[in-house]
Amino acid sequence: MQVEHFYDVSINWKQDRVGVASSEVLPSSIEVATPPEFPKGVAGVWSPEHFFCSSCK
């Protein structure tokens, strides 16, 4: 039996390659940025790629 799960998450890009990840069902938000491996990426900030890779482990 397959069960579907839905997660309400959005990223609002604020300036250049930096934004805020948030969810209506969570009390806090997280600053995110394009990782430094990409053009104009920002070092030292969580990226959507960090979250994706951590979800696969």
C-alpha cells in the first residue's frame, strides 16, 4: 500500500541568490542561498541542495 505525504514548503528569494525557506505549518523559517558551486552562489548558508541531499540519507 502506497501512502502519499505532502509538505507545505516554499522559498521566497529576497536578494540575488539569498532567500527564506518557510512553511505555514512550522513556527520558524530558515535562510537559504544558492550554493557556491553555482554561479554567484553564497558560501556558508544552507541551500535547497543541502536539504535534498540530507533527505536521501
